[in-house]
Amino acid sequence: MQTSTVKSLCRQNLALLPSVIAQPGYNPAEVTTGIVHIGVGGFHRAHQAMYFDTLMARTGDLSWGICGVGLRDDDRKMQQALAGQDHLYTLVEKHVEGERNARVIGALTRFLLAVDSPEAVIEQLASPSVKLVSLTITEGGYNMDPATGEFQVDDALVQHDVDNPDSPKLVFGYLLAGLKRRYERGLEPFTLLSCDNIQHNGAVLKKMLCAYIGLCDTKFAKWVSQNVAFPNSMVDRITPTTTHDDIAQLADSGVTDAWPVVCEPFAQWIIEDSFCNAKPALNTVGAQFVKNVAPYEKLKLRMLNASHSILGLCGSLAGIQTIHECMQSKAFHNLLTEFMQWEVAPTLDPVPGIAVAEYQKILLERFANPNIKDTLTRICSQSSAKIPVFLVPTILDNLTNEGRYDIGALTLACWFYYSARGTTQMGERLQIDDSLADELHEAALNGATAFLKQTHIFSNLSQFTEFHKSYMAWVNRLLANEPVESMVTELGVSPVD
Ligand code: CS2
């Protein structure tokens, strides 16, 4: 392709884009802001924004545009990339066989960086056109103590926000300011939809937000708890980090996009049918409204996300780089089959409309997609916030119900080694992105038991003698330099084989 034919992505160039890149099915200039989304990363752009894009194209109701909000200074890169292209971006679905479907998403209307303009964010939240506020602020963003389930009040940023209600730093301060302004103006509150990988994410958001508001205004906390809807939701779509190659490949097909998103073809969104403001007809574009999301969340977190963490932590020690490379190893493939069948399935509740065996099979196929190239570095990032949600509850359930937990124990042993040494078993340095990395390293230097005794991560797991024994056995074998693959192979053999 000649450079001169490559078009930069913006509204003006939409009609000139090559036909292999699908256009929004509506005029993005006519979209109005009905949603504020806090935490615009790849996942939001591949998932919720895609659903709203399809919804607007399908129904012609253009009132579901999204104003993105970034709370961290780090979000500036995204703000700038999107501002330079009228908030349009390309979403590329990569299929197992190599086929790619690229489309331009036009659902984002604007992007505000809270650190630059807190007042603009609060005013946007208070806008009468806003009906829904959604969040992807990561598992760690809820300020919840995993051991007690309570809001962590002793946090300098929480205190800062209580003292500075007009220029908060955390999400809770913004939500309070936005809700209060609406209340004072006699406007209905917005629905607050958490889209993070947390069991009971809506209920957790409600509890944390109301606890925060309670520190500032107990009467208003009560009003929020009675008048704002916080639907729980299960979200799913594997979205790896965008690479330079992804950008170059798009340029080869004729479009310059500063920050496209790539993802798998699969997408799922199950939302509790509980709204206090207008409800988008997402059921017409593949999402599902249900009465009770809990069994779906549990299935997804315990099967998909925990399996990811297992591949991430065990695979990192083996020097593997990506999820699909793990899946090319029969031993890792078998390990996941065993884990899902023997350690997870017995802990699940019946999931309406989903056959668990079929779900497992599809998951293994999704992980094996060679075109996604999801890195173990991404999967292991913020393990300190993920493991307490994805894996520890399953192990605890199995300890209570005399179930199996060896694969869980091996994974935690690998995490200990990963935190203590920061290398593969061959001594190559690993890139560790975790806000608790130093703390985890310190704990691990005090030994494997001290590592497991971090109750804010592992709850009371260290007190279960049989679990401690299993974990220590794996730790000792890893420290004796036995390759993790041999343990993976050993555990990948079904007891009924
Ligand atoms: C991953 C998730 O971050 C992780 O550890 O398991 O990002 C996963 O890819 C998504 O939840 C898929 O829906």
C-alpha cells in the first residue's frame, strides 16, 4: 500500500477509509453523551463501547454516546491519542484461522482527564443527558479490604478526597460530587454499572461508595443507597495489550490509528436487570439482562480468570511468553482441563442456559487462539488484586468441602517463586507490574510461609495444615530447581484416567 493512500483516522476521513474497515452504522457527529465511563482502557473499548456502537447502529437512537474519564495521570496518553482522531478508533477482531474484522467505533464523544479538569468531570456527571455511569477501574480500584470486605478508610487519598470534595482523586469522590449535584438540581440519579472482574461487582461498588459517602454526609449516603441502582454484571472479552505490530498492520490496510484495540471474536455481557434511570436495549445486541448475575460471575471469574492466572504464574516460571504458547503445551492444556473439572466445577452453582462442560471446551479454544498473543506479563499484572478474587475463594471452598486444591497450591507456590526471585526458573528476569510488588518481594524473602501469611491476599489459607503442606511441597520442588513443567505434567493427569 502506498503511503499516500493511508488515511489518518478522523471523522472527515471516514468515507475515504478502505472498505475492509467497517464504518460506524451512524454519523458519529450526531451522537450525544448518555454515558460516562471511568477507566477507558482496551477492555472498555473492545467491550462496552462496542456494544453501544452496535446498539446505536441498530436502533438509530444516538443518545448512548460515551464520555470517557481518566482518573490517573497515566490516562493522558489515551486522551491525547483519541483527541487526535475525533475519539474514533479501530477495533480489530482476530479469529483463530487468521481472519481479521476491523471496524471503526464511533461511540466515544469526548474524553476528560480528571487531574486536569475535575470540575468538567463533575459537571459531566451531573449533566441531565447522562443516564448511566459505568466503570472499569480494575479489581484493585474499589478500596476494599479483601480480608474483611470493608472499605479501606485509612488511605491518604480517601482522606484527601473528604477534605477536597471539588477536586477528588479517587472514583468515590467524583461519584459523590456528581450524584450530589444532580440531587441538588432535582435530576434523577444515574445507574452505576461496574464492569470489573469482581464477584458481586455492583454490590461491592454500592458498599464501598456508600461507606465513602458516609464519611462525608451520612444522610446522603442513605439516600444513595435507597435511590441509586448498582446492577451486578459479568463482562467477558479477551483483549490483549495493543502492540506496535497491530498499529503497523492497520497502516498496511490503509488507516493510521494512534491506538487501535485488538480482541478475540467472543464477547459476553450479562447484566442484572436493575436500573434507576433509562435502560439501554443492550439485549437487542447480544447482552443479556438477568435477575441474578452471581452464578455467571462465579463461573467466569473462577474458570476463565483463574485459569489465566494459572497459566500466567506457572507459565512465567517456565519462560513462556503468551497464553496460546502455554496452550500449545499438552501439559498446560491438561492442567487447565483438570483444574476446571476438579477444582472449579464442583464449587459452582447451576448457571441458567450454560452447560459448564461446553463452557470449558470453548474456553480452551479461546485461550488457544494464536492470533491474540495475550502476554503472560499482562495476565500477571496486579496479581495481588486478582488472586484474592479469582483463586483464593475456590481453594477455600474446596478446603471446606473436601475438594481438590493441588493446582491452586502449585499456582501460589509459583507466585511465591516469582515474587521472591523475579525470574524464570532459567534465571531470566521477568517484568512484574504490581503495585504491591515490593511488599510481595519482601514477604517472599522471609520465606514461603511468610508469603502465604499475608492475610490481606490469602485470607486464612496458611492456617489450613493440609493446604500449607501441599503448597510447601511444590515450593520445595521449585526451589530444588525441578522444572515447573514436570509438576504441571503430573497434575494434568486425571484421577480417573
Ligand atoms: C485476565 C482478564 O487480567 C486478567 O488476568 O484474566 O483481563 C481477561 O482477559 C478478561 O477478564 C476476559 O474477559
